[in-house]
Amino acid sequence: MAVNPPTRVTAALWGGPRRWPEVVSALWRTSMRFRATATTLLLTSLAIFIICVVIALVIRGDLFESRKDEALHNARAAVSAAQKQLDSGQTGDDRATIAAVWGEAQRVLGRTASSSRIVGFISSAQGDGYTPTGFRSLEYSSGQMALSDELRTRVQQVTTRQAWQSIALPQPDGTVAAGIVVGQLLEFRGVGTYEVYIAYDLVDADETLLFVQRTLWFAGITLVALITGILWLVLRSVSAPIIEAAETSERLAAGDLEVRLPVYGEDELASLGRSFNAMADSIQSQIKELAELSLVQQRFVSDVSHELRTPLTTIRLAAEMINDTRDEFDPVTARTAELLHTQVQRFETLLADLLEISRYDAGSVQLEVEATSLAQLAEEMVDEMRPLAATHGTELRLVAPGGYSPVDMDPRRVRRVLRNLIGNAIEHGEGEPIVITVDSDQRAVAIGVRDFGLGMRPEDAEHVFDRFWRADPSRKRTIGGTGLGLSIALGDARLHRGTLEVWSELGAGTNFVLTIPRGPDVEVGRGPVPLEPTEVVVDLVDVTEPITLRGVRDIPDGSSRGADAGDDRRRDAGDPAEKGRQSS
């Protein structure tokens, strides 16, 4: 089944504004095109913003310097023209003549200065005659210029230079505009010295700066939009083949070996497509070869196994007849007859296991399901395996706080799994007690087989289900296993949609846990019997309560046993039939 790529997000997925952060986060994680576009958009916007701000500041500074220089030049020209008028005028001591000359100088100052805001103050008087007062323009009377004491001090002390300061000029509409006021001394020889201040507004400079800023912002936004659009188109042309390749590879991984990438042109993406198709062809051919080889191997094993059954039956019958009369032979011949009988039995078991493996490989195994109590099944297997355990000096201990309610399973296959697990525990248990634990919950039933033998390393435990694998090849088998038992047991567990897991540690022993779900749609999850034991063992003598075992975790209480709670209560009450299920 093909999987839709995560980069395709429809408009319906956006939902309301509350989901936008979640959708954007998902797009950022899953879409290379979105990440590249968003990153480029952010970095480009930041770069253009910085450039626009810098340009605006530079233009603003240049405009201010230009307007300031213009104001200083204009004020200097106006004061110079007024000074020439005063120097050329004939004043004498006549008051009317002095007033006329001073009035003409004011008119020259007003005509020459490109400003209507002019004010003059008497700085110092000369002589004992008439000294005209200061003056101010009509526009100046509508609002006073905020002349600072520092400006007036500089004008008074530095007689040969101009002084200026930035001010806020009130406008006729009630607003305030930025401006510059320029101060300079005007000398009326024989009469006095005057401080002349001329104010210039920067409204035209502000309008120019505002126009420049708007132009910069418009150009910046347009440039960001163009770059984003171009980048989106470029990334789309590049990422579309990549997305198509991802979808094709997903379909190929899902088993559609016929899928291929369309190839256009001669560029790098076309080379990628041809390489991908060549790889798919190679994989398809190799899989077909392996499938054919596997089928041939399966048929060979199955045919050989079937063909060997007839001569093996004859050999087995002959070996049994010879073995039955071995007492009549000399000791060497009798031992040979016994060995022949044993090996023929092992060969017959191996042949049966090979047939079973071939059925698993061919996928022709079917379960014969019936409602079965796993605890009762375990009790039967313990009774069956107890004579074998006695020959190895091993004690079998059954602990079943749960697992009495019937569950659909194939009892023949489950018996085979338990026989294999208990037999391995007996062989590798080093004579220590073997604890078989059965328990259940609402989802599954499980059985654990724990021995306290030498155990295995973790890397060895990973291979215990491999066919013909042995942790210690130099160690002889005492029971005569074929090396396929655990592999078949794992297959039986999977047929039940269950699990077969192993825990082992050097010096601590091994624990196998078989877990079977109660229904076809039930997820097993963590089973009722823990895999890794942590507690200590206690002696089991007439115990009817849940038991703490060495290396086995505490068994869940009755609240988690689901359907088995009634069975547990019945056993706790002393039901002899239930009490007999405990083996010590």
C-alpha cells in the first residue's frame, strides 16, 4: 500500500488558527521545500529589512546635513546683506535716521532670508545715544522658538561664527515639525550689537524621507515576494522528482516490484531516475532468484523428507526388533543395537521437524483451534516431563495463580512448545529446580519456564531461535534435540498471534515466556508473566496463593486476571480439584 508523502497538506488540514502552529511544525519536519522556502523568506526579509533601515538612515542623515548646510548658507547670506546695509547707512546722532537705517536692515534681512521666522535681541549697546529695540517677524509671533541658553551663549561668545540647534517648530494646523534655528551676531556700529535668530523648518525634508522610506518598503516587499516565488518554483521543479522517487521507493518497499521512475532529459535527476530503475531491476531479479531458490529448497526438503519416511519406517522397525533381542547378543553388539535404535529415533524426530519447517516455509500451516485451559495444559506437560527431570536430578515446580479459563488455541502445538521449553530447561538447568509459571490478565494468557542453570550471554540469547544454532557447539546433547525445536516453537507462537521471548544471564539462568492473546484483535503488549525476573525463590509446599520466585517478578493481583478471578477464588477456598493443580 502506497503511503502519501507527508509534504502534501491539504487546506482541510489547516483547520482553524489554533491548529496552525501544529501544522507549520509538521510541515517543517516533513517538507524540505517548505523548510527551504521559509528559511529563505525569513533570511531574505531580514537582510532586506536591515538594508532598507540602513539606507533610510543614510538618506535621512544626508537630507538633514544638506538642509542644515542650506539653512546655514542662507542665514549667513541674509545676515551679511543686513550687515552691509547697516555699514553703508549714514546714521549720525539723529534718532530718526538710526531708526530708518535699522528698519531698512530688517527689510533686507527678511527679503534675503528664506524664512519667515526671524527674531532679534539686543546683545549690547554702544555709545550713549539711541539704541533701537529688538525685532520679530509676524510668523514668529504665532509661536515662540525654543531658544536654549546654550545657543544664545555660543552666539554671544563666538562673534565670528554661526551657531545652530535642532528645534520643534509649531505649524499653523497645530502640528509640530522638525526645524533648525541659526543664530549670528549683527553689529550696528555706534549703536549696538544684536543677536539674530532665523528658523527653518524641515517639512520638505521629512516628506522626501517619507517618500524614500515608502519606496524602500515597497521595493523590499516586492523583492521578497519575487524571491520567494522564484525559489518556490525552483524548489518545486527540483523536489517534485524527489517526492516522486520517495513515493516510488515506498511502493517498492511495500512489495510492488514492477514500479519504476519516469525519466525525462539528461540532467542529474534523470541520472538519478535511471540509477533507481536499474537498482529496482536488480532487486527484482535477485528477489525472484531467491524466491525460486527458496521454493526449490522447500520442495527439496519436503520431497526428501517424504521420500525418507518409507525407508525410515522400515529401518525403525528393524532397529526395534534388533533392540528387543539385544540381550541375546554379546555386549559390543548389544550396545551397537541400542545406539542404532536411539539414533533411528532421533533421525525420525529430525525428519518430522524438517517436514514441519517445510510447512512453515511454504505457508501451509493451519491451526486446529479449541478452547483450552493453559494451566491444565501446563500441569499435564509437567506430569509428562517429570520422569525425564528425575533422571537429571531436577525438580519441576508449577505455579499457576491464573490461566484456568479456556482460551482458543491449538493444544497440540502449545504442548509441543512447552515440551521443548521444559526439555531445554531440564538439559541446561544443571540440576536446579525449574519453575513453570502460568498467569493471565484481561488480554492474554502466558506461561514462563525458568531454569537456574549456566545461562547465556545477551548476544547468544539473540540467536536461540535460529535453526540448528547452539550456544556451545562443544557441549553434547543429553536429550537428543534436533536444533529446530525453538525455531518451530517460535513459529507456533506467531501462528497464535502471540510472542515467545527469552531472557538469559550468565550464572543466573534462562527464562522463556510464551504469551497468547485471548482474541484475534487483542494486542498482547506487556504479558501477565514478566520476562526478566528480579525476585528470590521460596520453597513451594502446599501453596495455593500467588508465589514469589527466585528471579521471577511479583505475580499480578487478582484484579488483573480478568476471567481467572473466579478460578483463583475457588482454589483459595480449598477446592481439592484446584488444589491438586499445584505441584511441588
